[in-house]
Amino acid sequence: MSKILIRGAKVLGGEPQDVLIDGETIAAVGTDLDAQGAEVVEADGKVLLPGLVDLHTHLREPGREDSETVLTGTRAAASGGYTAVFAMANTFPVADTAGVVEQVWRLGREHGYCDVQPIGAVTVGLEGRKLAELGAMHESAAGVTVFSDDGKCVDDAVIMRRALEYVKAFGGVVAQHAQEPRLTEGAQMNEGVVSAELGLGGWPAVAEESVIARDVLLAEHVGSRVHICHLSTAGSVEIVRWAKSRGIDVTAEVTPHHLLLTDEMVRTYNPVYKVNPPLRTERDVHALREALADGTIDIVATDHAPHPHEDKDCEWAAAAMGMVGLETALSVVQATMVETGLLDWAGVADRMSAKPARIGGAQGHGRPVSVGEPANLTLVDTAYRGQVDPAGFASRSRNTPYEGRELPGRVTHTWLRGKATLVDGKLT
């Protein structure tokens, strides 16, 4: 059917309403809408949000299809309520040419579970020495506007300046993985009391904060846009807050795991908690939550980082860094931000849909649930409580830090331009 009536949904957490989808767009929003000729979805007071947008996803294809593919990653995205994801460039080969970003973009279009927007590398091979084909990637069919060497920091100030100058010409943005490499050599976890007690190499907060401070000043000097990936410390929050007060064009993201977990988890020596940047302290977690609530941190981004079992089922020092996150992100945000009273559901829609779409230029996404808008939507059963079971994930990888943990909320339906990709919690 081309018509779908979502009956009795709390749009952005408000009073129950009906939403009629006709084809690819929202045709009507109101009460007691005519259901004639429409497939009816009984929302029963579930919360209806615009489809979520993730500005920071690792889909691993090409080159690491043992971890994830564009197909499995976008299926995971749809399961988590996402209708668009931005795919990071640290693939094999690196997405540093028009050809590679077009390949990823076309795979996303073929599979159809959500829109895939490739992120281009800032430097050739992520090596930090020579700018990649930024203009060619932007002019390609993929239309790249976000560039990042994520996984590595663009630590050379001259290269970073040149990248900011280049993308300014077409309204692009450089997304920085803020990590001073010489301050983090051999780092295994957050530098602090726990690392000292465990005897593990520390990743100091200043390694992140010093790069952010440099880059916001460079962005101000050039008059360009910079985005801070996976901000993780209280000090980083203060630097971004200061930069915004000066009118510098900076945006920042926080991951769900940095909103919930702390470095105390590392005492288990379970490599599932090994991530870059590392889990920080309780003080940092609370600073990040408050900054997301007051808008200093603009968005939530998953940093979905799938790894095969053998890369995590090993000793801590040898384990890969990263966690999967697409299928649990909304539940973690509900637990840490909504149920704590820091954000309402309209705020969640802003931080997880509208703003990431705006930062990345994802056309048709992050739009209001209003007549005439694209029917990119997700329906959430916020009353649900259940334990996380990675065996049921759509992702190819299972490296979640939440296995066995009870989290609230469950996405029941996702629609991409009016087409259901998830129905009653099952992929179509």
C-alpha cells in the first residue's frame, strides 16, 4: 500500500496524534484521520520521531567485510531507528578518492535500508602528509561535504589549516579526531586513578583538549567550519563552550557510551570496554550530559565500530578499540538524558536527527514531522524494558558493552521515504 496511517502516536513526545503517509511524504497530521485505503499502524502512545541521522558510522566496506558491510550496517541502522548514516573513511582502500566514495554511496543506494553518505578522508591514506582529493570527492556522485581522518588525528597544523581553507570553498566541514599522537603513544585507557592502579598506559585528557583548542583557533582564523568527533572530557566541553561564545563555527558530538560508561569498567579487563577515545571518569560523564542538554555539544553520534569476535576475544593490550552502537544508541540516550530529565523527546529529535542532518547536509532528513515533509520516521516504544542481547543484532559484529544490561526503549518501526524498513521490531 502507498498509504500508511500511524494512529495515536506521540509526535516528539507530545499528545497522541495520527500521521498519514502517502507515498514518500507526510500527507496529514491530526486526530481522527480517515484511514480509508491506508495500512494502519496502531502506535498506542509510542513516541514518533523523525528518522535518526548518525554523523559517525563505520561500515567497514570496502576491505573489512568480516566486521561489517554496507548492507549489514544499514540493516543495523534501520533497527536502531536511523534513516541516514555517514560512513567514515578508514576503509581498505581508504575513501580518499572519488572512486571509493562513489562505491560506498552506490552500495547504500542498492541496499535501501537507509541513506548512506560517505565521509571523505582529509589526507591521502589517512597518513596526515598530503591532502586527499577533497574537491573531486565533493564533485563526485557522492557529493561529499564532510571530511575526516577519524581513527587518526590530523595533527599537522599546516595540513589542518589547508583542509579548512579548501572545504570552505564549497561549504564543507572537517571532522577532527582530536588526539595528539605523541601524548597517547602506548595508551590503553583513560589516564587517571584507575590506569595507575591497573598499570595500563594512560590516554590523558589534554591529548584531546589541546587539539580541540588548536583547531577552533584555526577555524576562527580561516573562517571555516570544524566538527569535533566523539568529544569525551569535561575540559573539551569548556573549550567548545568558549569557542562558541566567540562565534567560532564549531560543532561537537558525543557518543552514547561516553554518556553512560566510565573508566571503572576497565577494572574487568574485558576488551569490550576498550575504545578510542577511552571511557573517562564519572565527572566527565556528567559534564558531557549537561553539555548535550545545554547545546554546547550539538549531537549524539554512535561511532559504531564493529570488530570480528577474534579482535575482541583476546587480552586487553592486543584488542581492537571500538564498540557497536547503532542498535542501542537511542536506548542509551533515553536512559541517560530523557529519564534523567535533561532532555525531552523534542530535544532528542534535535540532537539525533535535525542537527546531525544539518551539519552533514543530509537532504530530506532531520525534517519536522509535518505535512509535505519526507516520511523519514521512527516509532519508539519508550515503555519497553529489556536486556541487551547481541545475538539478535543485525550488525555483523557483536562487540557491545551493554550485553546483559537492561536498557529502556525499543524501536518498533522505521520508515525511509514512506517505505517500511522495520516493522514490529523486524527488518523488512
